[in-house]
Amino acid sequence: SVFENRLEYEVGLTNKLQTAFYLNTKNVTQANSTTGAYDTKFEFKGISSEWKYQVLNKYRDGIGFAPYLELGLNTDEIKLEAKLIADKQISKKFLIAFNAVGEYEWEYNPSPTPTSKKFEMEFDLGLAYDVSSDFSVGIEARSHTEYPNGQGSIFSSFYAGPNFSYRSEGWFMACTYLPQLPAI
């Protein structure tokens, strides 16, 4: 099993531009082939910086829209991710959101192995219901496909699960559990 974690600090620079900085980590648990026991390994996976600009506001314009750019740096890889983010308040209680994501990754290998490159496409869809003015619950789905070294798709996976968020003055928290569903 694998858990990828990100600790984020996000701040608005203007009323339309925001940025965030991340510390990225990963926990991998797998069976030891010699002993049969499970071993867990923790890895620091680098830092990231994101930038998001609000083009349309869902409250003022009827639909929210923002382009997003993120740069991730680790000791053995560089990632550049671009997103198109859209959301719409369907009613006073329901919100729907959609993200289209493209990411290019360069992974540096020890010599003489060449640098590996990978392009990923992802589509995310979420629906949330406001239980109260500061708490919401919902469901999310994610489709993820990888294209290594400019070749055809190596695999595609689908995830779906519940989410909840809590909002308070000056901060918010969002949690999502997205288990991978059986391959189609």
C-alpha cells in the first residue's frame, strides 16, 4: 500500500491570485520477500509551489474558472503540472467541480540509464453538499492515465470516494478518501 501526503501552506496574494507551498512525503508498505513480514518505508518527496489565478468567480459570474500551474522539485525528478479548474454552485446547497490536469515529469536515473519522461492526464469530478454554513460532505471521482517516454498509454486507473470539508473564518480543511476501483 502507498500513502502520498502533502502538507500545504496556501495564501492569497491578491483577490484573484493565490499561491501555495508543499512538503511532499510518501509511505510505502510491502511484504518482505525473505521474512514475509511487512516493511514500511518513509520518503521525503521534495517541495512544490503552485500558482492559481481566478478568471471567473462562481458567485459573480455564475461559474468559477481558474488556470493553475505547479512546479515540483525533488532530488531525482522535476514535475510541471497544469490544470484547468471549473466549479459551479448548482443551488444554495450543492456545488459541482471539474479539473482537467496535464503533468509532465522528468525522472533522473543514475548513469548510464537515460532520464525517463512521463506525461499524465487526469480528470477529476466532485459534488459537495453543504450540511451547514461551515461543513460539507460529498463524493469525488478521478480518472488517471500515464504515457511513459512519449509512447502510448501504459495504464489507466479510476478512483472514487467520499469527501468532507470544514470552513471557519481564516482557514479551511478538506479531506478525501479515494481508493482505486478495480481496473476496467
